[in-house]
Amino acid sequence: MTTPAEPAETETEIPPELVPKKRRFWPVVGALAALVGVAGFFGLRSLGEPEPLRVVVAVDLDGHFWDGSRASATLVNELCQRLDAIGFEPVRGGDPEVLDVLRESESPEAAAKKLRAAFVVKAKLTPEMIEHPVEGGYFELRADASFELRHVRDEVAQSGRLVSWSGGHTKSEAFRHLADTLALQAFDQVVPHLVKHPAIQSIFQGNDIKLADHVAKAKKYVEVRGGRLEDAQRAYEDLEKRRKDFDKGPAKVTYHSVIGADDALGGSAAPGFLVKTAAITPFVVPRTMNLSWITGLETLEWRTPGGERKLLWSGYHLFSYPAAAPDGGRVVFAEDLFGWAKTLTVVDPDGKARRLRLDEDHRYSQPKVAPGGKATALYDRACRDCPASLVVVSLDDGKTLYERASEGGIFSGFAWLDPNRLAFLHKAIPQDDPAAPGAEESDKPAPKPPPQTLYVADLGASPPAVKPLYEVPEYTRFSFLEASRDGKKLVMEGTNLSIFDVEAGKLQRFATGSVSENPSFSPDGKLVTFTQAGDVYLFDIEQQAVRRFTKNPWRERYPVFSEDGTRIYFESLGDDPNYERRTMSLIGSVAVKDAGPPEPAPAP
């Protein structure tokens, strides 16, 4: 759900009396024939002036509360409780005559006039419902709708947007959770509109001290809220300037994310670069007045350097990283269904998403799509703590094309050489050599490091044929396997940059000065980009030279070349200036031509 992540409580500038007490404002009784309140029916037949602080809240969420909607009653109850706590007078539905007016009026505005309310808040929310086929059932709700705030004498209403989502084992549970989150979001947006309305401003500027004092808490809330949000915006603007000042590398970094984003890079292909993201909206928690944030649904989208975006998917949680076919035709990822199940999902070229697999126990991660987009390789754990198997799955029907158990060891990376051949690194379990009879403990030979082997699986053979390509020397370990586009070379992460010639069966190791992480080939296979100590570098294979792109305090990772080879995209991580313990992740890029001067890197 979009419930805000709340930081540790700190001293607040809001007086304690502003904090709403946790009490039932409108107890929901039976079939909700009425909502219990303490105020009686107030002058239904009066045609006098509206009460300046009186508010009718008419939110249709699975129906209106006066028609029996429990979800609407929950939302309206929570919102009205908070409005009451800061001095407004929400209409209470405890009197049957009040309920009759609400039921019989042709519109909320007409009801407000009969009830002498000055303001009307209304919205019609029709959530999308997704029923997930998991044990015990699970229902997901997504709401995205506008709301209106109108003074009864206004011709034009003020508006805003409510966007939220929730889940539950039953429909009623899902609606209840959705109502709770929407109520908090509605309060955050409605109150500033109320306080800034000319009718309320005239109270603060008028001579009715008692009335102004009654709503002073609302004014104070809006002032503090506005100050917190302005401070947050300034902090982001200052960080944006400081990022430019701290970029001391030879290449200019272009950012493709807003400051404060939580973007993850899934690779690049013909449509652009693939990004997993979720909207982060600053939010002031009414209870503490601390700055927090609301996280929206996660989305998966293609982005281009020019700023165009193409949405592929949105949902609760994309588990691990997504992957795309080299031509961008198919995109594969694993979904986390509210912790109750994982899926393996594919988005086809027509933009439609299909769930190939859904399992309550298995955990799918790190997919890589084969050239041509017919299959994907991935890690599959039968349970949270189970060892990972390497599995190849058909993207047409979800069937298993190949599976290799860990056999007690671990996989250290895999990469497609072509549509049928998959290379992978596997490290076996170390086996203790038995000691000779009568030997002392100190006489036992020191355990040897477990062997690591580079294999290739030919899925075009029937059955699939697996053979070793290279036995990694003792005391050397590789990981993060990536292949060139033509499948002739493999690059591996290690102490040195290591490139394996598949046809010749030979390994070349190049000294780069430190551990070379996240290596990736250029489209023509002549260059390799990698990160080192959090900065992005380039390695020219023919010249055997390292060239730097970035030099800054941020941590950059996962660099990949653009489809045309002219740019390198990467993630740039740094601390969020507004929230402790939150890390931002921005997508940045540099032009390949802007790399720094070569630094010789002879092979060891």
C-alpha cells in the first residue's frame, strides 16, 4: 500500500492538541444504516447562511456510506476525524434525518445546501480489482481518480488526485486497507485547499476572533506542512547543484531521473534503456508532522535519451531486476505478489503482459533473455533459503527447457552466447580429503579452494549437451558473466578484467588497478565498460588501455552501452538529503567519446 514510510519521531512544531486522538468518530454499526455521532440534526429547513466551517464529505468507494458501503464509511470516518481535530465541522451522519437528506438529494452539493454546509468534498473511486490465484485468495485494488473541493457558492471546484493501492485476502479487507491509505492522502490534499480558500482566509482576516481561533489549528498545520515540503524541495534543488559541482570526471554526466528517484536500470536495447521505478512523493505525517514519503506502484518502462517514456507494466513489487531481449521485443521479470507468491512474467512486443509461472514457494530472479526472445535463463530457488538452480524457460509456454541443480555448489553468473547456447560459471562444494590413519590433526593437508568451472550448455541438442569450457585456476574466482553480441567473447568480474575467447578457449587478464565490477561489452565487442571504486570506466581491448568517465562521491554501478554504442548508462546511488537511511538511485549516462585519456593497462 502507499502508507507513508515514517521516520523516527522528532520534536514537532505543531501543538499537541493538533494531533488527532484515536477515537471512533462514526462507529460503523450493523449494515451501516446510520453512522453514530453526537451532533443532532441541525436545521434542515433553514435557508440561512451556510456554516463557514461545515463540510460534507461525499466519497463514493464501492458506493456511498449512506447507502451501506463499509469502505466509504471507513474512508469518510478517518478523514472527518482528522478534519474535526483541526477545527472544521464535518457533517455527521448520526441523525436519520441527515442520512435521509444525503440519500434523497440529487447531488452532494444539493445536500450541502440543505445541511447548511459551506464546503463539499466529493470523489468517485472505482478501483481496478485483480484477484490473484494464491492459496487462501488475494485481492489487489488500484485506485486512481480525481477529487473536488467546492464552496457551495463557487462556480468552479478545486481539484486534486488520489492514487493508491492495497491488497487483502478478501475483498472487504482489501477495500478497508485502501480506504485507510486514501483517507490519509485525501487529508493531505484537501486541508491546504480548504485553508487557502477565500472564505476561510476571510475568517482569519475578520473580526470574529472566536471563529478564527476555532480553525487556527488548521492554519498552523498548513503552514508547518508547507514549510516542511518547501525545505524538502530546496534540499533536492541544492543537491542537484552540488551533484554538478562534485562531478570532476572528464565526461559530463546526464541524468535521466529526477532527484530523489528510486530508479533501477534493467539494461538497454533498441527501444532505449529499461527502467524499474516507483514514484516517491514527499508527505508530512499529520500525527508527528515529520517529513516522510509515499511510494507509488512500481512501474517498468522504456526511456529514451530525449525523455520519451513507454510504460510496460505497473504493480506491487518487481522482484530483482528485469531483462530484455537484445532487440527489445520481449521483457521478462519476476513479480512479488504481496509476499504470498512469485511470478515469472513476460511483456510481449504487443505490450501485453503474461504470467508464465506463479508459485507460492519458488523465488525467481536475475532473468536474462536469449537473442531472438524465445527463452530466458534465470535463477530459481525452491524456497527462501534453498540453493539456486539454473533454469531455462520457454517464453512461449513457460515450459522448462533446461535445468541444472546447484549440486551443493553455487552459480556465479551466466550469459547467452546465441539463441541456443548458454555459458555459466559454477563452483563445486569443497570436499575434505580424508586424513591418513593415525595422523594428527595438524598433519592434515590444508583444504583446497573449491574448483570453479566455466561451462556451456547447448540447448539445441536433444537432450541439451553440457561441456566445460575452462577450468578456473586455483585461488582465482570469477563472477558477473557477460557475453559479446556475437557470442565470441565473455567478460568476467574479478581482481583483474578477464576476457575469455570462446572459440580459442583462452583467457586474457588485464590489470586495471583494482577490482573491475559489472563489466559489459560494447555492441561491436571492442570496448568494455565497468565500475571501479564507484566510478565508471572504459577499457579498449585492442589498445589495452583504461579510460575514466566519472569521478564523484556517488556510487555508480551496472554500466551498459546504448544500442548504438555512443553512450553508457548506469545507476548512480547516493543518500537522500531529506530522509535518513534512504538511498536514491538515479539513471545517469555519459558519451563514449568523452572518456578521459588512456592509461596503459598491460596484461599481467
